[in-house]
Amino acid sequence: MTTSGPEQDTDQTPDPDTAVPAHHGDPPAEQRAMARSAAVVDRGHRDVLAVTGEERLSWLHLLLTQHVSELPADTGTEALVLDAQGRVLHHMAVASTGDAVYLDTEPGDGAALLDYLTKMVFWSAVEPRDATGELAVLSVVGPEVPAVLEKAGLPLPPPPHGVAGLDGGGFVRRTPWPGRDAVDVVVPRDAKDTWWSALTAAGARAAGTIAFEALRVESRAPRLRRDTDERTIPHEVGWIGPAVHLTKGCYRGQETVARVANLGRPPRRQVLLLLDAGDEELPRTGDPVHRDGRAVGRVGTVVQHHELGPIALALLKRSVPVDAELTAGTEERVSPATVDPDSYEADPDSPPPGRVARERTGGGPGRRA
């Protein structure tokens, strides 16, 4: 058993998953189990925060990009924290259950997020705390997830974001990715091994992060700092909707979100690249994407998919056409690359609604963001 995948390890962007198993002996078979039956992955290295207090939802509503002030009990979602320019600083999965809201985020990101939340408490009746030592995340993926959970004695929350609390602490959260059916089983950390054994005994194959990441990339679900950089705004990577609510305000960076949605279009778009590396070394996260010798994008997560072969998420300039001939990588790891047309969302023929309104009222064409 190894702990890291070579295609996901660069000097510029260290592999964030070295603390948990990358595979359990056969990554392609583990991927196939996720796609065709069920597999369980240890994602216990994710940081978990808990927010308690009677004002927890209304307070978080002022800080996060998602509409959570009226989030029903036993419901989850995704959310972001942006800087003043609308660039993504934090991404988190959200679960409201019992008397707390839980936020789990990238490994190593929890301290900075908790620091920000703590500074924003002021006089609110809330208490954010680090719950990483209390809870650990196990992810179960595959079409046989319902049967696995039933055999393991766990509830199956409704899709797409239902949450069910567990006796003894923790919860099960339904997620819309990375596979056909997926849940996060968030359990007391000291009981993680017990729940792992129960899930594998119930029919889930033991799998590692290589398999999970391959299906995540196939589903085009971005990951902070793997598929984003310091300039990324939510519109570029498909977080509008899943993690950003366009009709709410009152959060940092909201002006940029609204301006780009209503008056312009984001300067880049996320696509799925199909790589033709042959036996050569694959590109790495952070490598450039070139067209005709000019840099037009950035490579995100690179994986070996059990059916598609080597693939990667990438951020490309919006002007790059879907049929462009590209190369991904640098130095000895350059690979011909093509955009998967199913991942390319063409711009509509009509301008954004805000720009139309401005022209109608004599305000002139909106500035392109």
C-alpha cells in the first residue's frame, strides 16, 4: 500500500493526501468498484470545524457565499469564503444537524478558516471550534451504496444533500459527486477503524484517494488549490449554484460575483483535458497549457482514469475554442491534449442579462470582467 500518486505530486503544489492511503493494491480495480458497485475511501485527513450557538445559521449566512440562514435541519450544501476581490480562499462541505453546523475542508485549511470565523464572531451567539480531533470523514461511492449502508446499519439520507445524524456522534451526508451515488460517513475519530471494518464487511471495497480523485476529475468537481489558483473566481470552476447563491448578498466578494454574473463572463473556464502522453511522464498540477506556443491555461488535477486513460482538469482562457490543439505540461512532461467537448460549455449567443439591461437604459455596454 502506498500513500501518494506520482501524477499528483509537484514541487509547486504538494500532494495534500499523503496522510491517507492512496490505494489498497489495485487502483484501477478500486475505480471500477466505485463506478460499478461500491468502495470506501479514508478521507480522515480533512479538517472539520463545528459551529454551535443559536445564531449559527444567520451568522454563517453573512460570511459564506451560500444561502444558509434558512438551511433546514439535516441538510447539507457547499460554500465558499472569498476575498474582497471575489477570489476563492476557502471551499467547504456544510452539514446542519443536531445543534451544530459542521464545515469540512481541505487538509491543512481548517486553521486559517477557523481564524477567520473566530475574528468575525463579535457579539454573535456562536462558537466556532476545531472538530478535526473529534470527527473523521469516510466516503462511500458507487451504485450499491444504499445496500452497503443498510447492511452496515447506517441511514441513507435523501439526495442531493440530505444529512442523517448518528447515535454516538457523527452523521451521514449525501453528496452529488464524485460518482453515481456517494455519501460521506462522518464518524467519531476514535471509531473510524470500527466503521471502516463495518463498511468493508457490508460490501464496500477498500479504496484509496487515487480512485476517488479519478472519479472526482471525471465528474469535473474542482478541488481548492489543485484546480484553482490565487486568481480563481467561483464562475470559472462551476461553483456558481453548488457553492454560491446568486440572489443573496452580504458577504465579502459579493460585488465581483454579481458583476461577473450580470455584466460579463469570467476570463477562464474549467474543462476536462484528454491527454495523449503515451509512455511519457504526465503533466503535473500547476503546469501550463499551451496553444501554438503561447500559454493559455493551467493544469489542475492529473489522474489515470480506468476507462478514459490520462485526464486532467484545466483552467483555460475563455477565448480557447473547444477544438484547439493543445499541449499540457513542461520540460520532459509535455503531452498533446484535447478538450473533452462534453466539458466545454459554450457561451450563449446573447450577452449577459445585466449587460442587456444597461444597454436598454442607455448605460452602454458593460465592462467585461
